[in-house]
Amino acid sequence: MRQIALALFFTMVTSCNYFDVKKTSSEEILEEELKTFNWSEVDIYPTFSSCDNEKSEEAKKLCFQNILRQAIYKNIKSDTIVVSEYLKDTILIKFQISERGELSVVEMDVDSLTLKEIPNLKALLQNSLDSLPEIYPAIKRRQKVKTAFVLPVVIQAN
């Protein structure tokens, strides 16, 4: 009987480690999740309703960029611009689209000669963006997220 009691006591003392539960806080889980989170990619790129019939995400992305470019070119072409020198410049427009689908221009990288020749260029670009259709924001893990990107626009005038 003594041996059974001793064996039972030994089993109880050593088995307590099997029932220890490691507590994990929500902060630790969040920290681990953020380490694996890729902040530079979204699941669904911002889009317009006219791009919904595109099959792949890459095609939707190209559709979105093309609509932006067409709106800018259409507005610039509709305005009569007179220049005294030959211009060929690539303007880098840095955009931001909010979680609500609001597009805003963060920065425009424009050469000083281009601004001298076309002083209202920034206003023309802003007007073309104001006439865009509704933008659906990017989505990351089923959440609407803010995105930023750069769109190059080539200006060429004789």
C-alpha cells in the first residue's frame, strides 16, 4: 500500500506541469500578428465602378490608373495652353485615397521650367481629379484602408 501511495504521490507531483497553461495576452497576439502583416500590399486595390468587370486584381489596378490618367489628360487637353519653349516633362503626382474613398494630392513633383511655362498646371491637375467618379477604397483583410501611390504624367508641348 505504501508503494501505491508513493507512486500516486510521485505521479501527482510530476503531472502538475502538464496542466500548466501558458497565458497569452491580446497584446502579445497583436504583436505577433503585426510582425507577419505586410503593410505595403492590399488585398483589393482602390477602384472605380467601371473597373468591376475586370477579372484579375492586376487588371483592376491598371483600369484604375488608366481612368486617372485619362481624366488628367482630358482636362489638360481641353484647356488651351500656350508655351514659349518645347516642353517634355514627367510629373510625379503623389496621391492618397482615404478609407472613405476621398482622393487627395499629397505632392506634385514638377520641374520649374514646366511651372514657368504652365503656371496654372497644378490647378488644372486638381480640377481633373475633382471630376472623377466615386472611388472605392482599398481593402486589406476585409477593412477599408488608406493607400498612397505615385502616378507619373507625361506633359509634352511644342
